[in-house]
Amino acid sequence: MDHSLRELYQEVILDHSRHPRHFGVLENATHKAEGYNPLCGDKVNVMLVLDKDGKVADIQFTGKGCAISQASASMMTEMLAGRTLAEAQKLMEGFIHLVKGEEAPGLSPDDREHLDVMAGLSEFPMRVKCATLAWHTFSNAIEEGAAS
Amino acid sequence: MTAQTKIASAFDAAKARADFPILSRQVHGKPLVYLDSGASAQKPNVVLDCMRDFAATDYANVHRGVHYLSGAATDAYEAARRTVQKFVNAAHEDEVIFTKGGTEAINLVSYSFLAPKIQPGDEIVLSVMEHHSNIVPWHFLRERQDAVLRWVDVRDDGSLDIEALDAAITSRTKLVAITHMSNVLGTVTPLKDIVARAHAKGVPVLADGCQGAVHEIVDVQALDIDFYALTGHKLYGPTGIGALYAKRSHLKEMRPFNGGGEMIREVTRDIVTYADPPARFEAGTPPILEAVGLAAAMDYLNGFDRAAVRAHEQDLYAYARQAVGELNWIRVIGDAPGKGAIISFEAEGMHAHDIATILDREGVAVRAGHHCAQVLMERFGVASTTRASFGLYNSRADVDTLMTGLTKAREILAQGSIG
């Protein structure tokens, strides 16, 4: 069996894609955005509550797409809950470096370990955008998706 | 058995395969199994060599040149037009317009033929299995001129409901735009019947032949069709070249498409007058090398008994369809009688992109996604499918590798989720 395939589709990722965490509509969201990749049809909706201190108090997503896009969204929501925007931004930058196979010095050892399951993506450049869709959608929600 | 022998004697697929140099390469350390010809076909040596030879010996810009090479290039370009004319059996060579592909051919009809005729409320009839290239140019007319798109459904097996199509053609209909062969379902439409029914109501018909021209034998005179669009790169030819067949009577009254050199009769400070067809619709320096390459591809294809090529592709399809049909976790979309060699399917619990990634590691190239046919995806309630599409160079061994890859995808993606 192709080792890089086993690494890409390891149990943690398949588990996240089959049983996504933080999945569902967040009624009281302060920020939300829809992410869509028109090339493949992957969809991720990110909804979150940003509290007074600029922390992600709650975050949920809905979506439909390949295992990588849905697992990545699920892992992202798990990791972002409770973080400040500055921390979230750092995490996102680190993640994008990681899946592209680049050095990710900004990641704490804990985060690095947590995200390591996604490092196998660097062998699949055609699929990197599947994994980054949720993160870009989160970023859009913060920048342009404030509920009026 | 006798049928099998007969096919083998009429068309030697293994021999033809050797004409395509790319098919002997490896991908991820595995022999390439190319099952994405519906997106773009590979090119035989004769096409590659012909384009190189032409560029190396006879190339210059076409038309109006006085020097030797301009004459040689013009001869080659116009000979290519006659090759396309014969390929679709058009009555006249000036009924063939070179375009940069099938998409441009359809846009040309939309802009130059149909747009000037459209009044608000006028209707365009099209099927739900159209490629976006045969949808969006008509949406333009809906957006800009309040045309109405009338959609004709397919049956659950993917076949066209011809009675529904007939019923959709009314006194408001200005055009029927329909695929000759669906790029997702493989459905081949009964063009002759469609044209007869449309003409009975005075409505012209455009066929999107991007797939159909590759796998079916096209005779625009027998069909009596008004417009037939085709593309080069799916036909074992180069990218950047396609053609529109249009009846002379239509072309004569059609306004120009792009403006520029080649397409004029006279330009002054105050006025411009236009060249006759086909030049009127070929502004700018055309894709000369590519036209020559397209003609080489058509000659290559016509060098075979095309009925035997079709029989070979049908054999591959039947073989693949049976193998896929034995897997209860796969749902095939499109089973129309007489369909071409394309299989689109959904697999339980597995997304098309994940399947395609795993197949890729086995050297198998398939397409995954909506195949530029979102209306059709919606009709069948799927977001995306995996599609294997066959060309003349494919073999039963390719199908076997596909099946092995699918089983592997199931092992990887469904691990732990099935008992």
C-alpha cells in the first residue's frame, strides 16, 4: 500500500470527516462566511461567536465535500475554540505552511503535534486547497462576515 | 467470439495505443492508465509530427501574403478547413468556421446568430445534461435580453425525453441547443429526430458535438442540422482549435463576432464593411498550426474503420459497466441505451476527489467533480461524480486497473466504517 496515501487518509482524518466535531448551525453567530470551491464543489460554512475580549467563544461549521475538506474544517473548529484572533491568525499561517510542506516556526509544539496528521498533504499539492478552504472561510468570516 | 474476432481484425487497439507516446510513461511509478479522454484526449505521433513539420518547413501567417511561405501556410490552413468539411460531411467548405474550441463556436452562434433575433420572452430549449459551454452563452441572452431558458429533462436512465423536448418547442422558441453526446452520462441524443421535430416548427438546432464528433460519425447534411460545434483537443488533436459548422444560409445573415484583421472587406475612418463567411467570423491571426494539427487528427481517426473503433469503445464500456455493476457500493449515473463509452458514478461514503487521488497513485487518471454540468448534477441529486471516459487507445486491462484501484480506495476510505 502506498505509504503517502495511508498517511493522508489516516484514521484521525477519516474519523473527523465521518464524525465532524462542532458540526451544525450556530444560531447566535456574530460572524459567518460561506466557503466554496467552484472547481470541485466543496462547501464549508463557518459560524462563530467572537466575545468582548476578541476571543472565539464558540465556533461551528456545516459543509459538504471530500474527506480532506470536511476533516480539516472539523479539526479547525476544535482548535480555534477559545483562541484570540491573534492566536487564530498565527495558527492559520502555521497550518498553511505545514500543508505545503514548508517550515512552520510559528506553531507551538502542542499545535504542531495536533496538526501533524495534516502534514501528509504536502505530498498531494492538488489537494492542499481542500484543506485550506475552512481556514480561508474562517478568515473571511472575521474580515467581512460580521452579523449586522 | 466471432464478433470479438471481427472487431480485432477491423481495429487493432493495441497497435493504435502505440501511436500515443504519452501512454508509455509512468505516473507515481505506475504505468499510466488514461481514463480522462472526455476532458481531453492524448495526441498521436502523426499529430505531433505534423505540427512540428509544418512549423519547421511551411509556416508563415495566412492570407494576403505575397511571399512563398504565406502561400504555403494559406494552402495548409484552407486544406485543413476542407478536412473538417469532409469530417462532418458539410456541403460547402465555407460552412466551416475555425474557432478556438467548442465553447467559442457556441458563443459565436449565441452572439452572431441568436442575439439579434431575441425579443423579451423568446425561448431557447436545452436539455439538463448540457455542459456549461452550452448553457452559459444562453444565460447571457436571458440576462441581457430577457430570453427564457426552457429545460428538457432526462429520464432516470439518462436518456433524453424526446416527447418532452418536442412539447417544449413552441411558437416562442428561437433555438434548440442540445448535446450530441453527454460528457457525464455518455447519452447519445437522436439528433436527426430532434432536428426533424424542431424544423417542423420552424426552429433551428445547434448541437454541441465536443464529445459526439469523437465517438459518432457526423453527417450534417443527413442530419439537416443548422449548427454543429466541435473541438480539437478531445478529438486527439491540439488545444486552441475547434470548428463551427453552420448552414450557408445562416452564415450569410449573421453579424460578425470578434472585430479585427482578416474579417473585413474595407475599413475607412467612417465605415467598415465585412468579408464574406468564413473570414467574417475569423478575426485576427487564426490558430494556424493548430488547424493543421486538427486536420491531421481527423485524418488519423478516419484512417480507421470508425464503426470498428466505436465497437471497441463499446466493448470497453460494456466490460467496465459490468465490473462496476458488481459492486453494491457504487451507483452509476447514466445507463441510456446506445450510450457512449463514459461511466460516471457515486461511491457510498467516498467523495469523488478522494477516490481520484487514490486512483492517481495507481497511475489511473480519472476526472472527479461536477464536470461542468451542475444542472445535471442537481437533476441526479449529487454534488460530484467520479468519471472514467474511454478513448480508442484504452484496453480491458485499463478497466482492470481501474477496478483494482477502486477496491483499494474502498479499503482506505471506508476503513473502520464497514462491518
